[in-house]
Amino acid sequence: MTVLDASALRDLESRHAHLLHRSFRQRFGGLMMLCGILLYCLYSAWFFDLPKLVAEGHWERLGIYLRQWISYDVQPVFRIGSDGTIATRYPRFNPLGDDPHPDWVSTNPDGSVTVQVSGSKTVHVARKQVDVTAYGVTTPVRLEGENAKVDGPLPGWMTAYEDTISVDLGFAGDVSISGDQVKVRKRFLGWPNFIFDTQSPFFDKPAGEVLRLIISGERLDKSQSNLSLAFENFWNNSAWQHGDIWVKLFQTIVMAFLGTLLGAVFAFPAAFLAARNMTSSHLVNQAMKRFFDFLRSVDMLIWALFLTRAFGPGPLAGSGAIFLTEWGTLGKLYAEGLENIDNKPREGIQSTGASTVLTHRYGVMPQVMPVIVGQTLYQWESNVRGATIIGAVGAGGIGLKLWEAMRTNANWANVCYMVLLILIVVFLFDMASSALRSRLIGDRSR
């Protein structure tokens, strides 16, 4: 065991003062940062009044919208005439076709109508009374003139308004009862008529029969084969608009590719002007960097708004918006990559008398190529998502179709369809960019 005297201790303390005498910032810096983050979160909650927003939020709409993403409903309306007859009507563009006769709606011998909403939940519509059976309870609703009334206390799944009774049957649907009309909403899981719409000769046929007609059946249209007819009916499906959606999706992909490609082509030479170690002129460096800042400071969505005013709505405006944004973004990233290279290989090649082009080719590009490839592929992948956003402001692509479907607030199954297509495309592009990155710059995990 070695014993240190006073001089040795002082010498040790002087050589390692940063360990033995830590500053206040070093000792409490982490704690202060944590307290600062906590105070900032509390300030943000107060500034945006988050407790009030959470309390007043319409959280029930989230369940309603998600339910509509994966299901559809059929809405028969039963009108009670003055003579006691009950007429059944269906809304226009009904998913069951123009003249539906579903087996869950039955007309009784006395003229009344029974609707089997689901399981034990039924609605019996008669001239003067509507009986709603749900959750093991049957509640009669009296029809008096233009009003609907319930004698006694209402069950929790019923709500009485001035002249209407509303019935909530959960996911199965709901019922609205007034004095002369009963509207039933019956919900089904799935997407109706996704393959063939109600105008197609293949509509409502079993899958086996459709396959038989396509393979060996007699031609339904003498001018074309059943296979061609089936594809045409699918592509021109009036309810789901597969053809239009897929064309718009392809436009989105083309916009992202073209905009990113042009941005990379223009950013590459400009980056050499912006890099301090490539161009000795300070004025040129700063001018080019400020130009990149200008292009990046205007968001892609704003560029899209400008260009749609200049060229009109369409993919050209979208490609231009991505190009301008990527010119600034990739130019900055390329320039930073150039400024961070090791100058020794470059100086060694210069010492041999090589030209500037050869010096850059063999002394600069091998070092900066991984950055260029990686960042370009990432921006390409990211711009597929960005092209969807700018499409909503008129720049074309699937974003505009998505916005139109959301704006109606009644077409959430179509919204789900387009969102799933976008997710699949982004997933495939992520895999493609990773594969390209590995092939071009190698697997660096080994």
C-alpha cells in the first residue's frame, strides 16, 4: 500500500482538478436540465390549456370514425302513412343495390315490419307503436301525430328529444323514431361492393360463380371476354373508384421521384460552391448557403400553394414544390458532408498534379458518397409521404382524393382504403431505399 504525502496529494489534485473539483454545472447540470424540461412541459400545458382541451374533446367521435373505417351501414326508412300503411325506402346509392330486399327486414301479415338489427336486437314497426327490443328489454314507443313518446323511465340506451326518440344499439347500429317515420341504421363489418359495384353484372354473385363465368362462362358482353369485363368493372367501380385512386397514387410516386431527382441533380454542384473547403470565395459560400436557407425556409406546402396558382392544380405543381424544397435541403446536407471530409487524400492526389475533376473524383467522392446516397434515398422515401400532404392543396396525387373523401365526413371506408395504400407504398419504398443503400454503399454493420 502506497502512502501519499502532502506534496504528492497536491500534485495529484492539480493534475486531475476536473475530477476532484467539479464545477456546479458539472455536478447539477443533468438535474437542472431535467427540471427545465419538466417546467417547460408544465408551461406548455398551461399555455395551450391542455386540461380544458382534454375535458372538452369529443373523444366519442374517435370510436365513431374508426368504426366507419372498417364497416358500412344500410339505412332503411319506414314511413307510416295516414292510412296505416308502412312504406320502406332506402337512400340513393344504397350498397344493396337499387331494389334491395334484405332478409333481415320482413313484412308481417298485419302490415307491420320487423327489422332484425343483430342477434336479440329487433325493431317492430306498427301503425301506432314501435317496439324496440335490446339488452333483454322491450321498450314500446307510442306514435302520436308527429311525436314519439315512451311511457315510464327511459333505458340508458334511449334518448328522448322534443319529438324524436333516439336508440343506441352499439356497434349493431341505431334507430331514430319520430311520429311518422322510423329510420334504422344497421351496421356490417367489411367494405361493401369493393370488387364490383351495383351496376356490374357480377354484383352480388358468389365468388365461385364469378370465377366460373370468368374462366368458362358464356360471355355477358358480346364485345369482350368476361375476364376483360370483370377487370373493367373493378377498375371503374363507381363506389370505390379503384382506377382513379391508383392513377392518383402513381402520380404521387412520380411527383416524389421527379422532385427528389431534380433536387439532387441541382443540389450536387451547388454544394461544392457552398462548401468552404471546396470554394475559397467566402462571398460565394455565404450566398449559396443563404440561398439554400431560403429554399428550405419556405415549407413544401407553401411552395405547392404558390405553384398551383402559377401552373394550376396538378402533378407539375407538386413536383416543383418537392424540387425546390429538396434543392435547399439536399444542398445543405451535401455541403456539410463535403466540409467534414478528411483533406489528406485530396491533398495527396493534388500533389501528383491531378486536375480538379480527378481530385474530386478520387479524393472527395469516395468519402462523401455514403452521405449523398443515404440522405438522397431518405428524402426520396420521405417525399412519398410529403407528396400526399401537398396533394390536398391541389398539387394532384392521392392526397387530393384523400382530402375529398374526408371532407364529406361520410366516406371513411374509402379514407381507410387510401390510407392503407399509402402505408403499403411507404413500407415498400422504405424496403427499396434500404436495399439500394446497401447495394450502393455496402453493409457497414459487418
